[in-house]
Amino acid sequence: MNAEQLLERPDTASPEAGRVALKFFFNIMALWGCTPAQQRILLGGIGNTTYHKYKKLPSVRLPHDTLERISYLMGIHKALRILFSSSPDKAYEWVHKANTAAPFNGQSALEYILHGRVVDLADTRRYLDGVRG
């Protein structure tokens, strides 16, 4: 294997990567107790038809924006699992609890990320990474 091959990034645009990302997304949404409407917002405000297509876990090339959103959710999930390693259920409850820290300012993390902007997902991940140290 040459140096160029070693530096090659995984093909996140492949249909298989899309299917894996969607499987993760729907699993975490079930654990968080998110409604279909909330899930559509977190996926970038997708329509009902696209949402139901995605629910079938197809091998599909997801838009970059959707992959970025799911990537942030993966990071949030990972940080919560580390922070609450002795009590995984608390990790899933945390997203629903009011939080006075910035950037949440009294909202729950879920309320905050449901504004629908990628930056809100990034802020939440950054906050958790900071708490984690």
C-alpha cells in the first residue's frame, strides 16, 4: 500500500455509508424518543416522502448536509455515552433536561438542536466535548 492509499479517506458518499448513517440515526432517535417531525428537522427539514424512504434504510448517497448532521449526532451520542458510562439511560434522558449552560440558556439540548441549524448541533457537540475534557 502506498502513502496515497493510506491517506485516502473512507467514501462517506457511498450508498452503503448512507445506509449505515441512517441506521445509526434512526436507532438514536428511538433511544431519545424523538417524533418523526423532530427527526425530519434534525435531518435538515426533509419532507415526509424522503423521511419514509430513509426509514426503509436504503443504500443511498446522502447529501453532504445530512451526513454532517448525522456526524454531529454521532459525536453527541458518543460524548454522552462517555459522560454517563455508568448509567446509559441518563445519557438518553440528558437531551430532554433543561440546561442553564450556554448555549442552551434554559432549554434542553433537544429543544436547542431542533432549531434545525447545523451550528446548533456543532455547539452541542462542542459543549459536551468541553464537559468531557
